[in-house]
Amino acid sequence: MESLFKKHRLFISQVPMEIVREQIDTIHWDQPLVAIKGSRGVGKTTMIRQYIRRHYGVVAGEALYCVLDSIYFSNHSLLHLAEQFRQNGGKHLFLDEVHKYPNWSREIKEINDLYPDLKITFTGSSLIQILNADADLSRRALSYTMPGLSFREYLLFYHGLRLPVCSWQDLLYRTDDICQQVLDICHPLPLFRAYLRAGYYPFYGGDEVDYTTRIENVVQFIIDQEITTLCGVDAAYTRKLKAMLLFLANNVPYEVNIAKLASYLELNKQTVLAYLSAMQRAELLHLLYTDNKSVTKMQKPDKIYIHNPNMLHALTDKECIGTIRECFVVNQLVVAHEVEYGKDMGDFLVDGTYRFEVGGADKSFDQIADIPNSYVLADDLEFPIGKKLPLWSVGLLY
């Protein structure tokens, strides 16, 4: 266990503290079991290390941070670690990337049963199932999902510009005031265009080619490692998954023809639907339906989007600004809202009440005229014009 203490000190001492995601203050870290899920690359590891450094310092003692793909766990169990750690005065165990440890949920449940005074915080892929894992932790673990950077967080993270979170009601009914707050500190349009290309992931270092390569590596890892391990997809079919993702990237927003997609991939329809579902859970895609309440397990989606604009840029050379705009809106809204395909009445229906049409500054209300609670989200605007709201303002919601 001494080796874990040494690694803890190295990991925690090296974590940067200049910028800390605000989500760190919304997590109830004092709960007995806390789960933090999210896609690879969004910053889960950095946040958990920052919390440890801020509250426990660098030296392992009351807290211990472990990465579960460490060689230590090739011949030591989590249960043994917890027992030894607690006997040495440990109070809070932080387990990073639990999905890389076999039977993680069973052992965490047993630790929680045996040592209810020992707090455990664990992180894992967006694919891990708290509810349907080997041991059901859904009633025990307080679960959080960590998204990538919003446009608002990007302004802070990369440009040092601090803005408050905008509420949904303020976005719709106080847009003038919100936009004025932003205009008081910056001109958002050029920054927003930069964000769409390189701003969602907190690892942009100034070189867009390097950033794109890192996104490609994230996608490769999710398909090659996480989907095969956590979704039961045969590793022999990873090429099919990659082919599907590239096909969709070059055809989004894709109004779904499952028969055509199945024929292209030489797969049956049920397999294609299962793969689409897995890629949505892995945060590679967003699947939209016209009625979320009636969606069945194997129902085809009505529209498909790549998960975020940066990923879309990394996967295709096509420059379709309309697709990028819609991709951005879906990506930002699904964090806290239910988004459905609007079909013939706007692009999106949000929370079953609000309809949105997305486009450029000249976008009209023709498609949603006379529909209550309808809005246009328009690019290239700094201020709203009636119910035509600046597209970038959606990026202030978290």
C-alpha cells in the first residue's frame, strides 16, 4: 500500500489549481457513496484530484486517490485496500476509472456494507451502469454526470472571462440583460466560432491539429476499449462501429433510414440499433426522437447528431455550418433538459413545451409561426431581436 501513497502524492501535487470547474462545488462529496460519470477527456480525473488537494492536501492520510488500472490491483483487491486504508486512519477513498476493475460494483457494495463510515467517491465511463451493474448501487450512490465545457466555461477556462450561469427563464425572458453582461466583457461572436472548433474539451493547448488528434484518440479508445468491454460488443466489430460513426459524421443531421445504414454496414437492423444506443451512452452520438415518452428499446431514432461540434470537426472535413449549429444546441441543452426532434414544427422541442428553430441571422419564423413558446436561435447576433435569440446564449446555461 506504500506504493499507492507515493503515487497519490505525485498525482495530487501535480494537478493544476489555476482553474477549477464549478461543478466541484455542486457535488455532495461528504456522502458515503458518490459516482461521477462522464466521457473520456471531459476532466473527471482533474476535478477529483483538485478536490483532494483543496480539502485534504497533497499527502495521503485521511484521503487516498487510486487509479484502478494500476498494476497494484493485479494482485490486490479493492476490499483489501479498503480494510488496510481504514485501519490506518483513512476516511475517504477516491477510486478513479472503476470500469477498469473487474467486479467493481460488487466490491464497492461490500465495502459500503462492512465499513459504512468510509466514504467512497468513484469515477467511471459514461457507460457504467449504476443501476444495472452486478450489484445495484442506484439506491446507495449519489450519481453525477460531468459534461465537457459549455461556452460559458470555455470563456473562463481559456480566456479568463467569468460569467454567471444563466437560468433557463433568464435565457428566454431576460436575454437582453444577459447579452449585455457578456458584451460588457467581450465580443462573443469570434470567441464562439473558436469554441465550436476547439473548446468543448479542456485539453486544447493552442494547436488545433494536436487537439483534433487527441479527440480522435478519445473516440478510438471509447470504441476499442469501453464499448467492447462495457456494452458486450465483440472486438471484431469495432471497425463496423468506426465506419458507422464516420458515415454519420459525413451525413449529419441524419434523418434515419435504418435499412440503408444496415445495408451500408452489412449488419442487420437490430444490431445497428443496438450499436447506435451504445454510441449514445458512450457520448459519441445524440439520438433524437419525436416522442421520448413512447420510445422503446429498439425503436429507430428520428434524427442523429455527433455528440459535440469539436468531435464533428475532428471526424469530417465537411464544413456544414447548419449542422454545427444544431449539434451545438443539442449538446448544450441535453445536459439539463429533455430534447426531442421537432419534426414539422421547428428543429427541437425542449421539455415538451418550447420549440426552437436554428439558423443564421436571417432565419425567419415561417416554420414556427403562431406556435406558442417558439423561438429562433440565430447565429451571428450579439443581441436578441424579439424572440430571435443569439445562438451562443444557449452556451451560458451551465
